[in-house]
Amino acid sequence: MRRIARNFGHVFSAGSTLSPSESLQSTFTNDSEAQKKADLSSSSLAELQAPATGPLCEVCSDIDFHTILRDGVSQHNPVPYDLLTSVLERAASPGRCAFCSLVGDLIRRVWLLDTPECAGVDLSGITLSLFAITCGHVLGPPPQSEEDERDAAHRIHVEFSRRPAEIGRAAGKTSKTLSLEVQLMQEDAHAFGRERVLHGRRVGDVVDMELVKTWARICKTQHGERCRAPWWAASALREDLPKEVRVLDVQKLMLVPASTPVGYRYLALSYVWGSPDICNHGSYWTTSANLEERMSKEGSVLHEKLPAAITDAILTTRTLGERYLWIDALCIAQDSWDDKKIQINVMDRIFLRAAITIFATSSASSGVVSSAAAPLPGLRPGTREVAQKVRVVKGLHLCTPLPRAPEALSQTTWNTRGWTYQEMMLATRRLVFTPDQVFFQCFED
């Protein structure tokens, strides 16, 4: 499983549900326009407001960052940096060094130095050095020569002489990667003749859905059957879904048989319901009493309050140019054991057949911890706060990457549920909204 790309940005979710009297159609239209404007304004403002350069300490002033990022540096012959304790001290001092502040903040986060488990760890005598290796290539083979290697995008790695055992044990509990990396922002990639796509991207108040559509299009057009129908799912995909399986038509806002979309093309939602009071005591569920109406009347799904996660999943589906969405609370009659039994028995096929599965993992900062009431962070303006650490070092905009998917997911309630783990394993294409950023994942290596 390989991440095609990442939407870099620090996310804190917050929001509310829609009431039945609000027009979901109007909300979708207005939010889409606001999202486009926010994407454009945040990108341009971020570059215009960036400082010309940041202060550097004596040590960092002697480091040739341009050469490191242009040509790379072998891990076997790294550039000496300094003692870890000295870097942390400079990172915390007034008028702090721009590069030391990046590295210091990065080490504090990755090594969990501000947690009770690691706060008193002995860091004395640990030395740091820098090397730079390629972080990827654009639709081409890996470099075949040293000259090709120099033309690839490089990322700075911070190497340490030793790592206290306490840090490794603590990180293992949170699925935290212990690699220490600093990357060049994409607005400076041209200075090295490199592609912007392999470098750090500035993120605004909302998710760049045009970029998400690009990720999905790359997978669909270039990976094809390798991601749509992996070999281990071939037998399950050969069987049709039972006639009782339904999907939501996000245009008509009614339920239709899953066989309605050509080739069963639909998206699916994976989320945590939350407690009864948080999810309106199931007032929006499909039941035996309203199933017939929801299968025959346009707009019937909007007669009850829809939680934010479901509303946002509908918006995401429409924004991606798709029409159908499978959501358990809406597509299964929740008071019918017979209906539940039929669909639970084919749950593997439901998620395997989904063109993309949307994962709503939520976060504690949303105020509604990991529940259907928590919005998809960053989908709508005002539902996340960007806290991207960018510093200007010798005229170059540098940043530290945000947590990768396993680390981001490990901190969510969503990650503690057995059924959500199964849904993750069955999904062939994943659009994962985490507390920090958005990931697109597929099966192509």
C-alpha cells in the first residue's frame, strides 16, 4: 500500500449538524464556492506573508543548505550538526535560530519529549548530523546513476548518535515514526529545477478537493484493475450484491438499490456513530417505518437531522463527481434484524466494491470526539486550524512533515473499533480524514 500524495496541514475539527429546515443543496453549493476561494486565498497569502529570511545561529550559518538540497548528502558521510541539547536550547530561546527551531520542535514531537513518559529522559551526549536522500520521483523509474540522483527531490534527514530506549518504547505505543525529516516547500522547488509535487505544500483553511480529485484520477487512469480489483478479492467481486443492499443517491437524496449505479459504482463511509445523545438517538436512521418512503421519494432522507460526518460525506461524494454513497445508518433498516443479517453477511463485498471509501476519523479537538456528529476536518471553512511549521533558512522555505497516516490514526477513537479496522483492510481506495491532514491511499506500489 503506497500513499500517492498527502494533504499537508494541521487540523482541529469543529462544527455542527444541519437542521431539517436548512437546504442541503444550497449548503453544498455555497461551501464549494467558499472552498475554492479559501484554497486560492490561503495559497497566495501564505507566500506573500512569508518573511524574507529567519535568524540563524553560528552553527547553522555555516551549513550549505542549498548544496545539501540540490545534490544530496550520503548517509555514510553526513554533515555534522551539533549536540541535541544545544539544538533544543537554541530552539527554545528568544530570537531563536530558524533551522534549530524546526529541528527542535520536530524532535520534541517525534520523540515525545513533552509527555510524562519521556520528559525526564537523559539526552546528554547525543550528537546530530544531517544527510539528504531522494524522497520520490515523478511518474518515472528510480534514479539509475549519480547524475539522475542529483536531479531528484531531496529531503533533509536528521541523524542521531543514539536514541534512548524509553523513546522507542513510548513511540511504539502510538505507531509514531521516529524518522526526523525537514523538507523544502514547493514554492522553492524551481530554484533547483525540481517538480513542485514532491515538496511541502501550503494548506489553507479547507481541503484542496481539486488535489484530491487529481489523486483519485491518477489511481483510476494509471492503476486501473490493480487497485479496483486486487487478486485476493477476485472471488468476492464476482458475486453480485443482494437486492436488499441499497445506496444513497446524493443528487436525489433518496435510497436506491446498489445495482442501480452502472457497475455498482458508489463510495462508502467508515465512521464511529458515537453515543445515542450525540447522534440524535438515531432520529436520522433508516427503519422499517420509513424505508419505503426513502426508496420512493426524492429528498426523503432529509426529513431528519443528518450528523456532520454524514452531511460532509455527501458533500465529498458530490465534490468528487460521484453520485452514490453507502452509509450503514441510512442504507440498512436499523430495527430489522433480517435486513441487518443480509447486509452484514456481505459487508466484505460492500466495501470491496466501493470505488473510494471515505474514512471519518475525527478528533478530540472537534468537541465531539470521534462520532457521527464530528465534521470531516477541513472540508468546510472554519473546521480546522492550520498550524504548519514553516521557517525561512537562507532564503529557502523549509518545513517539517506532519504525522503520517498510522501515527495520525493511532490517536483516534476510530482506530479502537474492530469493524473500522476491517473496513480499512477491505477498502481498495481510501480517502482518510485524520485530525492532522487528508490522505489518499491505494494498492499500487
